[in-house]
Amino acid sequence: MSTSLAETATPQLRRALGLWDLILYGLIVIQPTAPMPVYGVMSARSHGYAVITVLLAMVAMLFTAISYGKMASVYPSAGSAFTYVGREIHPALGYITGWSMAMDYVLNPLICTILCSKFAMNFFPEIPYAAWVISFVALFTFLNMQGIQTSARINSTLVAVMCVVILLFLAAAVRYIHATPHDGIGYFIRPFFDPKTFSVRAIMGGTSLAVLTYIGFDGISTLSEEAKNPRRNILLATVFVCVLTGLLASIQVYAAQLIWPGTEKFPDVDTAFVFVAARAGGRWLFLLINVTLLVATVGSALGAQLGAARLLYGMGRSSALPRRFFGAIEPRKRIPRNNVLLVGAVALIGAMVLSFERGVELLNFGALLAFMGVNAAALTRFYFREA
């Protein structure tokens, strides 16, 4: 009886997420179609070796994924990077890391709102951009206000849809490659090595951009207090999502390079993948990929808003932010409602005033600081203190 009264007086986040829910959340934030939006720029910068850049980025990000998973096993808390750095190194550095990560997470739904609005305008150009921004922000905020279990069910559906579309693209790619004359084994090796175009410097430049394919896997750690058996499942889910994302991205990019060799220029480098799809499957696949990228971006925005709200909750509960506002839990659905609404407001205002390019630059800066902080915290904990 006394336990029930205590829980009622101090609402807690609900532990409702199993291992598969965490994996789905990570996949939807990253998006199974993650390499598609950046494929053209990634291919151009690496001189046609996008598949190598994706694999190299996976190796680099895997170390960070392990750091997140290991730290989550020690601190199964919603604060994620903020908590890890603050407790292992110094509270001031944790505060800086938390704000860097918060900036990253808050900017993600902002950027997704911009993309969703522009994708939608391709189908309905008569509707103003501002109207699309307001509609998408309202949709994201409403769905995330329904509670963590609702979000998990939505994630399952979105991942399934995107995986089906990827399979359709790969089937069209196989059909196109089989029907197109080529020079044998050299045709299949060229995306990995061609003595005429191979450049380590270009590949390294492309790898720095390919890291964008993996941005978001760290969001799994923000759900530690809503995960079942977080000391085990957060590490497993984080590493699994990183590896699976790398493999899926590599397959997509490799198929795209076989269809559209790196020596050929794209009609529009920013939307290059849809032209690859059109060459492989025709107009229907061109339209399907466009719609899929819109759906994928909606899912990414949902997950990013969810992660940002819980990160701010962790910072509020630790009094790094005003506890009364940021550390509050809505009693009935047991979600940080204030933070969900705040992130929605930032996305609404930011999408109206920021460009997509500037938003991406700010997001990369925040992610870099957060990743560096978590890796430093893991080294401090497991190498220096436990050595």
C-alpha cells in the first residue's frame, strides 16, 4: 500500500520496452533508408566510392556504440551522455556534453520537419511551406504525447514499410544489373577499387559525411529508464543497430553504384538516389522512393523528438535544468510532457527560420561533442579506473 502511494506521489517512467523495441527505435531514428538522402553528395565527395565510406564509418561508429552500451550498463538513466560524462569526468563537462547532445536531438526533428515539408511540397506544391511545417510539427508532437508504447507500435510499422521498399529497390536493381551488359567481375569490383579513380584522400572526405548515416543510434541510451533489463539490452541494441545499419546501407549504396557508376554525374546531386531508382525500376520506383523518404523522415522526427524529451528530462531531474519544468512527468501516461511540447515548439520556430544546410552543420557539431564525451567517459571508467 505504501509503495503504491509513493509511486503515485512521484511518477516514474514506465519500463515498457524490450530488446526488440529498442532495436526498432534505433532503426527508425537512423532510418533503414539513411544512406539514400546523402548518397549523391557522399558519392561525389568520395569519387564514386560511397560503399567504402559507409563501411569505414561503421567501424568508427561501432567504437562509440560500444561506449554508449557499456556506459548504459553502469548508468541505466534517461540522461545518457550528460549522465555518463558528468559522473565519470566532471559535472561541468557533463553539462556541456548534455547541451551538445540536446542540441543534436532538438535539431534532428527540426531538420526532419524541413525535409518532410519539402518532400510533401513535391506532391502538393500549392500548399505553402509554412502550412506543411505547422502540420508536421503538430503530428509529431501529438503522437509522442500518446506515450512510449504507442511510439513503439508506430516504429514497428514504419520499419516494416521501409524494409519492404528497400527490398523492392534491391529486386529492381538485380533485374537491371542482370539485363545490362557489363565487363564481368571488374564491373562488380569497381565500386571498391578502380585504379583510374581511387583516392584515399577523397574516400576519407566521403567517410566524414558517411557518418551522417549512423546519427541517431545513441538515442537508444536515452530510453534506459523505460527499457526492460537495461544493463543488458541497451548495449546489445546499440551495437546491433550500428552493425545492421552499416550492412543495410552498404548493400543499398553498392547496388546504387552498380546501377549508376561513380564516373557519371547526377542530374541533381542532392536527390541522386531517386534518379538511381528511376533507372533501375522506372517511374513507379522513382515515386515510391520519394514517398518512402518522406515516411522515413516522419519516423526519424518522431524518434528524435522522443529522445530529446527524455534527455531534457534527465538533465532536469539532475537539476542541470529547472527541475520543476524539465523533470516533471505527466502522471497518467507517464511521459515528460513539458519537454515533448518544448521540442515541438523549437522545431516549429527553427523550421521557419533555419535552412536545411545550417541545421545539418549545427547537428554535426553537437553530435561530435557528445560522441567525444561518451568515449572519454568510457575510457575513464573502464580503462583508467578499473585497470
